[in-house]
Amino acid sequence: MSVRSRAVVAAGVTVAVVALLGVWIVVRQFGHHLTLPLASRTCTVQADGRVVLGADQMANAATIAAIGIQRKMPEQAVVVALATAYQESHLKNIGHGDRDSVGLFQQRPSQGWGTAEQIQDPRYAADRFYAALKKVKGWQGMRVTEAAQRVQRSAYPEAYQKWADESQVLTRALLGDATGAVACTVGPTPTMRGAAAAAALTRGLTLDWGLPGVTSPTDLTGLAVPAPDARNGWRYAHWLVSHADDHGVKRVRFGDLQWTADRGTWSKVGDDPASAGQVLAEVFADV
């Protein structure tokens, strides 16, 4: 091999080593904050901006938003909560963190947020965050990062602001201000099926939204959720799609649009008087 060829090979090896070292440093530096969602389990949110999340991140974001509305918090509170969870856990319900921090908001049992088991319940964690935010005087007039910092008291008080734009996109979609805005692709094998999936969805809707009157229609295995107006309808429809991967949702329909698990997108469907004023969700049938 010529001197020039050996030099080229050596340069290539050096580049490869540097690249691998870079990956190792990123993993080492960011740990649980590094998110590499599988292509088959991702959600794309389009609402005056675009955000792509893994299926578990999307489900957690939907629950955070719903708890905010159930608590009658203003829209900006949901933006602040999502930005906080983005920074603290990248919207993942993790069981570790700095010192005794756990969960979506990295709340600490030693600081009075609750037990570790309680904090790792996304609904509990979100509820506690909103309760603390509500006590911050004048938080509505603060920047996202300032409001979040008053609750979290982080060593990096400006860190939350970098997630403000993504959180606003998610909030617009999850609060029903956009149509067909959450589209998820799910794994090839449903996590749940049949009656168990329908029961889990009913429980989730009740806990997240406090919804009464969720019924099981006769023509499919799933749910019918009352939707008094378009905004509420899209809130529930987007929540159902956000939880499709972990609850075995096969189809969601509202108005003349329908999302299906096999396509992972929303498409137009024909008018059906039976679906007026409600969101329909179908789960995968038992094998």
C-alpha cells in the first residue's frame, strides 16, 4: 500500500473514531434526556408548527394537557407545564434523576412533592405541578421559563425557554385549536385488545378529563365520547390518538375525518349521522 493510501485509510479511521466518540459523549452527557423514538412508534403534531415525539412522549403530553384543562387552568399554564416536562425528562416518565428526582417533572420526594410512587403517576405529577404554578403570583405575565423556574427552582433557570415553541404547538393541538393535528403510527402488535383496551380507555378519559357519559357503541369495540362542540371533540380525538399505542386504539373518528392505525394519518370519510356530536374510537379486537 502506498504512503498516500495509508494516509487516506488512517484519516478515515480517525473520522470514524471521532464520530463514535461524539456519540458516546452525547449519550454520556444527556443520559435519559436523549430520545431516539422508533420509526414505527412516532407521533407528528402539526399546529402552526411541527413537533415529532415518540409514542410514550405523546401520551404523556396529552395527559399533562388534559389535567390542566380539568383543573380549569388557562392555556398558558399547559404551555408552561409541557415546557417544564420537556426540559426535565423530555416528556418521559423516568424513574431516576438528580438526587431523588423522578418522573415527568423530576419532582423530589424529599422536597414534599409526594412519594416516588405517586410522582411517577403522570396524572398526580401534572396535578401537583399545576397546583404549585397556581400559587405563583403573576405567573401569567411571566415568560415560560420564569414561570417554570418559580415552581422548579432549577440550577438552569433559562433552560425551559428553549421548549416554549414546541410546547405551544402541542398545546394548540391537544386543546383542540387545530383539526386532525395529532397523527401517530403505532407498533405492529397492539399493547391491549378488546374489552380490556376499551375499559382502559374509558378509565383514562375519566381520570384525565373527568368525563362522564362515555359509552360503548354497539357497532364496534370501543367508545363513543360526547363532543358538545368542535374544540372539545378535537381535544378528545387527539387524546385518543396520542394514547393509541399504549391502549390498542385502531380507529378514531370525529366529524368527517378519521385516523386509522394502519395508515397512521387522518383522512376524509363519508357523512354518518350516527357519529354527529361524538368522537368514536375503535380498539383492536381480541385475537
